[in-house]
Amino acid sequence: MADSSGAGASAASRLVGRAVLAGSDIPLVLAATQPLLAIYQSVNTYSHLAAATIAGSPATLTDAQLAERAPPVLDGLYRGE
């Protein structure tokens, strides 16, 4: 998703929902910065999208940082927050 604004980001976001997540019921936790975060949320149709997000670009976060930030988001999701 190199184009983080406009039609390119919207189309890529929809593709994630249709192709990657189709038929799945696992939680989706977004790690993104604005405006991509808002674009994805505006076109999302996946019912298991976590309301809370991981702030920051996954391109600048290590796998360890992402893994450290995900459990609190998932804990909130499972508690129904």
C-alpha cells in the first residue's frame, strides 16, 4: 500500500477485506498511521476489526514491538471494549 491516500489506499484496503480475510473470524488489529488508518476504517467490512489500534507505522516498528503492543488491544477486544 505505497499510496497512502486516495483511491489507491481505499482499493488496497478493500482488497484486504475481500481476499485476505474472507471467511475468517480472527481479530484484525490495525497498525497504521493517519491517513491510512482512517481510510482503512472507512472502507472496512470485516466484522472482527478491533476498535483499538496499534499507533505507528508497521514499517518503522520491529516485529518485537508489534508483538508487545498487540496483547493489550486483543485483551480489550476479548473483554468487549
